Amino acid sequence: MSEYSAPVSHRHALMALLRRLHFYVGLFIGPFIFVAALTGTLYVLTPQLENRLYADVLFSDSPGEAQPLSRQVAAAQAFYGTDKRIAAVRPAPTTGETTRVMFANPAFGPSETEAVFVDPVTLQVLGAMKAYGTSGILPFRTTLDYLHRSLLLGDLGRNYSELAASWLWVAALGGLVLWIGQRAPRARAGAAASRGQLRLRNRRRHTLLGGTLLIGLLFLSVTGLTWSNWAGNNIASLRQHFGWLTPQVNTALAPSTTPAAADPHAEHHHAMAGMPMSADKAQPVTAAQFDGVLHSARAAGISAGKVEIRPSYLANKAWTVSEIDRRWPTRVDAVSINGHTLQPVDKVEFAHFGLLAKLTRWGVDAHMGVLFGLANQLLLVLFGVGLCTLIALGYRLWWLRRPAVNSALSPLETLTGCWCRLGAPGKVFILLLAALLGWSLPLMGLSLLVFIAVDLLRWRQAQRQLQPA
């Protein structure tokens, strides 16, 4: 009876299958995970560098009292154009920092705005540049963010990071199970550095480092998937179905509170004098409104130094003022303000978030390296460097274990061969699990099919080699 046909326990067959899958993930997905870890590490290292690169627009040493926010906004409009739509305003959070007035630009991508930086004391415009996202990162970090997310290849490139995040947790948990199920013998102290001894030492380092990084790898994988395209949409649908979405402040104005818009060109629209504008039509936004809206938001309990004011250009929608200081896990309250009556419409407080919404907020901020500031950055750097080292050790281990040239391939060294040795219950369980994960994480499913196609070719080759000449 050959080794291939000899009966084995279900546990041994499952472990063999998992070992082969762990090898495939490391060999083929490892480069994607390595690039994601490296680019992510570069990204979290750069907030302080960005402050130095753009210090001339981010900071000001002008002495004196800050001018009203309305005058700062007017200065930015005079610089960029009074006909340009203001997307958001971020008042200077502390003395010595500048105010950002962010304008919408149709030529920019999603979440991108043109930020005009105004000295709050002198009202001098210090510069303008593209800003991205809630974090308001500037061109240097935006490039690193796109590099990490899509390798600067647009939507097509996002598949690489999703593929890495889809398999990272599988590799991490699979390695843990393999370590528990079959611990490697210790390399003898003082033994000659033979190929076998080198293999044992590298395997021990690989497993030790993998176990140390396990929790962080699972965290990075799960939070990374929430940003992904295909799997991210499935996660969003699941959160919506179970009511796990982050609460959003209500901006709808009741018809009775919707003011008649003062349209200076109403006569060109054939509007009758005294008739209120339709609730869904655009209304002008003036710089003077920002003072009152910010004051009302402060009175309503928005206390963080870093806030963002988003004006409304619709008569039936309120303005929003949101806390954006992501260094603290509770500074994410938001309030909506009627832009004409300056009365609060709704308020959302982080303290009233559900547990899963809080965990999502913390997870996203921690993944970006902004939660608790420098401590979060250093922790992510350790995990990023550790993951790159882990992958390098894995490739080193594979190189030391590589078969000799022209050696015969055993069916046991394929997924298909390991699958054939499973019992019926094991096969059903694996099929159901693979189908569920493939549906939830589409890129994992597609790449698994590629693994199987390649593996089937290798298995058939091994089968032919076993046949007598």
C-alpha cells in the first residue's frame, strides 16, 4: 500500500490540507500583503513629515486676535472666487494654525477638495492645495494613501489591497492552527548550520513572530476589508441589515422651518414676490452665516478644537458641524443647524452610539494611525515591519524546503491530493465554508479558484508520475 492510498485520520488530512493552503497563500498572496504592509507603514510614518513639508501654509506666527470666521471665509472666497461652492470650513483649532476653507472642484476625484489656507489674524491667504478625505491629508500623504490602497492604478488597483486583506486573516489563523497542531522540534544548540537546522530555526522564528503579531494581523485584515470594494459592499449591507451603521445627524428641515431664500435673481426665475422658494432648490451661502452657525454649534455642545462646518445649498437641508479630532475616541459628535434661524435641528453624540458603531469608529481610526496620535503610529509601524519580516521569513523557509531539481512530485503535496484523503463530512464542511467565504469575499473566491486550477494541473502531473512506465 502506497503512502498516498494509506488511510489517515480526519485530523491529519485536515492539517495537511491547511498546510498546503497556507503555503499557497504565502507564496502567491504574500507579495500583495508585503506591498500593503510596506505602503501602509510609510503612510502612518508621515503626519509629522507632512506638517514640516507644508508648514508655510499650515502654521502662522502672526500675533494678535483671530478675526471672525466670516471674514476668514470671505478672504478665501476673494482669493479663490466668490462663485465657487464651499464644501467645508475647518476653523483654526489653536493659536498658530491656519483656517482651511475647502472648495468643491468638479475636476477632482471623490472626497477631494481645494483647500485655501487663511491666516486667521491677518486674513492673508498663505496658499491653496488639494486635500483629501475626512482627515484632510495633503498631496504628499494623499499619494501615499492612494499607493497603499490602489498602487496609484485607480479602481482596478484597489483589487490588490482587497486581495491582501481577504487572505491575511486566513494566513494568520491558519498558521496558528498549524503551530498548535504540529510544533517543530527545537534546533540543537551548537549544531552545524545544515539545511535542516536552518529550516528549523527559520520555522521557529516564523511561527514565533506570527504568533506575536496575530491579534494585530486580524485587526488590520478586518478593518482593511471595510474599505474594500467588493467585500466592503457586502460588509456595509450586513451592517445595514442588522442596524450596525454609524448614526448620522439628521439634516432635514421641516417645511414650516424652511425659510424663503433670498435669491437675488428671483425675477429671472419668474418667481412671484413673497413666494417661498421650493424646498429642493438651491439657495445662496454667505460668509456671514458661518459665525452664527459655529456659535450655535458651540452652544449645542460641540466642544472639540477641531471641527468641520459643512454648509447647505438646499433650502430644505440644515448645515452640519462635526468634531473631527480623531486622536480622541469620543470627539466625533455632530450637530445640524438651520442656516437661517441658527437653531439646532439634531445632534448625534458618540456616547449614544451602539457598541458596534463605536468599535467601527475606533477600528477605522486606529487602522489609519490617528487614534491616540504617536502611540498609534508607532504600534502600526511595529506591526507593519513585523509583517514584512514575517513574509520574508516565510519565503526563506520555502527556499530552504524547496524540492530538489527534477524530483518526483507527490500527490500529497497538492490541495487536491489532501482533499481526496478527507472523509465525506470533512469534504462537505470545506465546500460549504469555501462557498460562504467566496460569496462574502469575492476576490478570495476568485483567487481560490485559481489556486485550485493550478493545483489540479500539479496533481495530475503527480498522478502520471506514479503510474508504471
